[in-house]
Amino acid sequence: MRKTERYRHFTDYFTTHFPEPETELTFANPYELIVAVVLSAQCTDKRVNLVTPALLAQFPTPAHLAAASAEEIFPFIRSISYPNNKAKHLAGLGRMLAQDFGGEVPASIEELQRLPGVGRKTANVVVSVVYNQPAMAVDTHVFRVSHRLGLVPKTATTPLAVEKELVRHIPEILIPKAHHWLILHGRYICVARQPKCAQCPLTSWCKYYADVISKQEIIPKKTAPKVVKGEINNESGTTK
């Protein structure tokens, strides 16, 4: 199947069945989103959503966060992965937002990446979700699912290579949505260890399904032959 056909199947299915996907992170404004996304690195959205209400109640604005130390932030995020580093990132992020950006979350990927704890993936999430820009954030789900579906080649071995490939082939207006489509499909159906292919509606054109799953054969377990008294042993030629 040609790549253009795969992309057409992909966009046709999701625009029909999930026309308005949304992030599962809870937020009310750009500041709350960037805090949540920084915390979500190598952590589930569910865990982040449990932590952010108390954290943001204590530090409701960049100015409040800027005035806090990492030690003051830590108790609110202790259950998050890598809490020490993330507490330091948030303290630095608050200060830079307050001092360099007037308390506003910048709208460009380049400026966002200046903030502590904000890499390209986080920056892409913010500009895509908040500012509806055609940016594709590539996390482990997007990376895995795009390869399995055959949307990107095996030679796309880095998140940036996958990002460029997806942005090149997905219509610009759909890129912010496609980011969520790939994440949610990877989170609930095309999971890492045992993808739920039996539940997946994309198997008719999925490259992974065609190359791997459909070729798997169920091999019955071998059972030891029963030995009957007086029966010839095929290996020794003797009788039992």
C-alpha cells in the first residue's frame, strides 16, 4: 500500500470517528497547561491531573511560581516521576515567564524551548493545544503508532525525523488533531507490549498487523506420546 493511501485511511477514519480530540491533561489556561506538560514527562496524565489542583492552588500564576523555591514546590509533586528535577524546572520556568515574558506563555516553539524543562515535544504540545498551530509533538506513543501504521519509514529513528515526516504528509489543518489521535490510539489500543489488534479498526491497512500479527500461527503444544505395553519404541526398536 502506498504511503499516500495510508495517510488517507488514517485521516478519513479519525476525522469521521473522533473529529474533536482533546488532551487528557486538565488545564484552564496556557500557564496551567505548560506546568502540566512539564510534569507529564515520563509520567501519566492521570497522575499529573491528581497533582496539579493543589499545586496550582498554591501557585496560581507565573508570579507565584517565580517567588517559590524548588524546595517549596517539591511537596506538591513528590508523587510525580523525577520530582526533584521537575521542582527545579518549575521554579526556573516561573522566574523566566515572569521576568522575560511578562507572565505570559510565549507562542513560538523557539521561545518556549528557552524555558527550563521545556524541550521540543513540550513546546509543540503547547503551541498545538493552546495556539492551534500545526505542530506535531512526538512522544513514545506517537513514535510507536506512526511506525506501526506505516506512516513513517524505519529510517525515521528519532522523534524529530518522525515529526518532520508526519507534518509533511498530514494536512496542516489536521496536524493539531492528529497529534491527539496518535497519542490516544497508542495509549488505549496500540499499546507497547501487547497491542489490542483484535479491537483495532485500522488493521485492514496497518503495516504492523500485515507484517507481524497476521503471519503469526498458533502452534499447538506437543504432547508426549502414550506408551502402550508391548508397543515398539520407535527410537530404540525395542518393546516396552
